[in-house]
Amino acid sequence: MTFQEKVYKIVRMIPKGSVLTYKQVARKIGHPLAFRAVGNILNKNTDRKVPCHRVIRSDGKIGGYNGLQGQKHYLLQKEGYLK
């Protein structure tokens, strides 16, 4: 399984209303320092089955979503993570 496939597998398992940080995803795939690589992979994701909007920054900020931060906020709000 490639690094990208591992990232997508972990992100697919994040339930609605929950989030992981980029760093947590990197740790779960066994590469704890690869959080930027995780972000780069998710930034290019076009597969709607991979809910990359559920991955946020370690400082609690939601970060970008294929360049559409407002869309990420909306999706997290709709799922009950944000009020």
C-alpha cells in the first residue's frame, strides 16, 4: 500500500462529527513527522469518498480545503463538529 493509500484509508475511517489532525493521521500510518506530506496529499484529493475536510491543523484551526476554507467550515458545521 502506498503512502497516499494509507492516508486515504485513515481519513475514510474518521466518523461524521469527528476530526483528526494532520499530525494524528501521520502517526496512525507510522510516519509521525510526515504531517506536511499528509496535508499535501489531502490538498490534491478529488475523491469525494475521502472526507478530507475532517482533518484539521494541530492548533485547532480548520485549515484549507482545496483552497476553499469556507466550504470546509460549512461541512464541519453541517456534520456537527462546529457550531
